[in-house]
Amino acid sequence: MTDETLPRYQIDDGIAVITLDDGKANAFSTATLVTLESLLDQAAADDAQALVLVGRPGKFSAGFALDEMTGNVTDMRALVVRGARFWLRLYGLGVPTVAACTGHALAGGALTLLSCDRRIAADGPAKIGLTAVAICLPLPKFAFPLAEDRLTRPALTAATIGAQVYDPAGALEVGYVDQVVAADELEATALAEARRLGALDTAAYAATKRNARADLIDRELARVVEDMESLELPKL
């Protein structure tokens, strides 16, 4: 039986579309991340020209699953490592990636935005930001270069160390997203952008992204397990 809370996948005229909709906050659990990894494999097997990640209305993702983050420290560290590997893979994926930010994008949701090539947000009362420090967790090392790459320099300290949260207009200003559109236009806009980018030469796109990002990805993957060895349970 299919678990309807796990991410769903479809191919839309050569564009792979992954939908996050667990009926709640679209939390990144181990099961969700395993599914997402397999769906990236599926997109590659389907020779997708581009990838779109979309959330449920009002909720893109609120980050890691709280039950796994607060259960025991071993499982919590393993979950964060798995998340890091997923986001770094997404950041280096050889096809264009477009995030359709349907609403709140906190912690892991914000990292997903930082990891995608293009980020389009629905206009509305959403909260977007890296909130680790707000729940007494240090922001992991792998998150900083992603933030440095995508966020504006003046906003970097507030967005990372200060756990600043933004509405979509503020997120556009500091670099979490590239465009804000009406909610009823979001998915069509994201698909159109994916098609535009997907029309570029695939090999050239992949090689250019690899040239730009491979050193960062390799460095962070090499140290992510060691970085998590000092991570303690969050204080909620």
C-alpha cells in the first residue's frame, strides 16, 4: 500500500515534479528523505529535463520531523546527516531545479530553497528562514556555504546566527527566493521556469553547475558526519 504522506512523483512533459504533502507541516523524516533520494534517482532514470519541488498550499516544509529530532541523539544526528546529503545532492543535481514555495519554509524548508537553482514563492503570510538557533541548535557547518552562496551579504549574519525569519517579500530581498507570484499562479510559473531552463543544453548545464559547486559539495560531504558528533538534542 502506498503511503500518501510521502512525497509524490510525476513526469509532466519531461519535467519531474515532486510534491511534498504529508497533510501537516511537510516535515523531513527519515522515510521522507529516503523517498526523496529515490525520486531523484527516478528523475535521472526518466532523463528529466528539469525538476520542480512543490509543497502543499500554505506549507512548503517546516524542517525536520520533531519526533526524530527529539527522540534520541543518535537517531537525531543520523537524520541531520541524511538531510545534509540530500540537500547537497539537490544543490549539485545535473538538471535545473525549481522550488515552488507554497508557504512556510523553515529550517530544512529554507535549506531546500537554498539548494535549488530557482526559487519561486507564493505571495501570502508565509515564514521563511533558518531557525536552528531559535530552538537552541547550532546551524550545521554545511548550511553556511549554501547560505553564503544564495543570500545577500548584508543579510547573512541575521539570517544564520540571528535565525531571522522573513515573509515572502523579505525573502525575495535577502535571496531565499528569486520571485514572488500570486498563489494561484505558483505552480504554472514554476513549471514554465523549469521548461525554460530545461531547454538549455543538459551537458553544458550540468558541467557548469559542477564547476561552480563540486568543491563545496565534496568538502561538506567529507565533514558532515564529524560535524554532527557534537550536535545535541534541541531544546523545544
